[in-house]
Amino acid sequence: MNINWQLKEFDTLTNNELYQLLRLRSEVFVVEQNCVFLDMDNKDQLCWHLLGWKDSLLAASTRIVPPGLAYEEVSIGRVVTSPAARGLGIGRLLMQESIKACYDLFGREKIRIGAQLYLLEFYRSLGFKEEGEIYLEDDIQHIEMVLLP
């Protein structure tokens, strides 16, 4: 699969890239998951954004969160794939690229995520291990998971 990966700080996103990013997150997190929440939480400006383009389609994205902003450790958040690009294995590629980005930016340190519970086996397959109890975030079951270097 030919995906063009870009890792960008918030201030370097173009207007079009930012629009596509926020549109994709809204399409999936708000509309598809039927979850009314404020996606723009004032953390984006302090994060790195991994964008995966398939031609002109923003097919996938994550937010690389520096240590101390969401968790003590570096974190991968706002993991999203476009409905138009699903079933192609892009989710696995997205997470592999995101893990690499964390290591490149912050060194080989522990990575913590707040995973939607229905994706538990997917994240386990990438080496993440659950830590703590199941919790509700925006009425969706989550669990914290960590990946040791």
C-alpha cells in the first residue's frame, strides 16, 4: 500500500492539512461513533501529528503527545482511520509509524495509550499491555495500555 506519511508539529500544518485532520476526526469520533464531545481540547497545539495520505485522501492520523501533557509518558492519541481506507491494514501501519515517531522524537521510552476497549486485541498484537481498570470516556469503554521499549 502506498501511503505518504508526514510527521508535523501543529504550527507547520497547512490550512488544508488541519482542515482534513479535524474533518476526519469529527467524521469518525463524533458522527460514526455517535459521541458528542469536544475533540479540540487545546492539546493539539503542543503535539506532533502523523498524517497518512493515500493520494489526496487523509487515510489515517494520530496525535503524538509529549510526556507530561496527557500522561507522564509519551502517548499516542486520536488514532483514526478513514472509513474509505479501512480493510487495507492501514491501522497497523499507522500504529507502527506512530511508535517509530515516538521513539524518534522522545527516545525509546515507555508509550502509554488510552485504548478503546473494543480494540484491546489489536493493541495487544502490537505489544501493548493493559494497565489499570476499564473506564468510561465520553461513554465509550477505555483501558490504559503501555508499550515497553
